[in-house]
Amino acid sequence: MFEIFGSLELMMAEVVLYHHSQGLTDGVKAFADELRQAGHTVHTPDLYEGNTYATLDEGMDYARATGFGAIAERGVAAAQSLPANVVYAGFSLGVVPAQQLAQTRPGAVGGLFYYSCLPAEEFGAWPDGLRAQVHGMDEDPFFAEEGGDLDAAKALTAAADSVELFLYPGKEHLFADSSLPGYDPAAAKLLMDRTLAFLA
């Protein structure tokens, strides 16, 4: 029996999950709780120092005023007290510190990038064999058009066999946040299923 429990323990992951530009919303917390219910350890750093915003524009205004670099630095600093062998996950704006740490912090075991992806060159070369998933909607203007995130994700998956890209039909950006109007239950469930499979 002990050996069985020991095997199960080895399958559990430690995850640091960075929120999107509207802050550490109830939807982000619910997502983290679902991962915890599956047995994983999840850390949710608050990069906005307690602030949350009702709209994407308001959240982006805060990020601009604070400085995107400062926000990313908060995310990197939040991981320094964590073990090395963690999975770095982020929603939209939170992908910046998540991807940076996944690519540059020794010991990283994976990356989960929701609604965003940066060119790997932003942080140097993609580490050999580092597993990652990128998730986004195929008509989301922020993911598929404006910022070039989809192009970056396609380039990354073409260059690294260990990275997977998952596209969902629709136009919503923060579609897996159950506390926001753009929540898409079907797409969110599929995203969660794929996330749990990745972590297992």
C-alpha cells in the first residue's frame, strides 16, 4: 500500500500560476483550486498587490501605469523561494514571467501558457525537451491577431517537439475564468482536462 501511495505522490506536480491582467480574480483562484483538488500543489502570486479589475482595459491601464517590466519582475521574484522543479503557468499577462522562468530557471519541468505566447528568443533558446502547452482561441483578437502570440506559438511548436498548441473555436480572451463574462464552460473544461493530463 505504501508503494502505491508513493507512486501517486510522484505523479503530483508543483505549479506556480500567474494571473491575467484583471488580477487574481475569483476565476483564477477557482482554477487553482481545481488543480489542488487533483492533488497538485499550486502557488498563486498576486502581481497586482491585491488589486482586481472588472474589465481588461482597466487591468491593462494598471499594468501600464505600474510598468510591464515591474509586473514581470514581481512574478520572477515570487518564484525564488519555490523549489526548482516546478511547472510555470500563466494566463495572458502572467505568461510573461511563466515563460521567462520556464526557459531560464534551472530545474523547470514544464510550462502552461494560456491565451498568450512569446517568441522563445525573448528569453534565449528553448530548453531541450522542456514540455509545454499553449492554449488560445482561434479568433481571439489578442491571441490570434494583434500581438502575434499565435504566430509565436506555431513557431515554438514547429521548433520543439515537446511543445503542444491547442486552439479552441471562439473569440474570447480569458475564456477559462469562471468569474468573467467571457467564460466558455465547454472550452474551459477541455482546457482543464488537457492541463491535468499534462500535469499527470
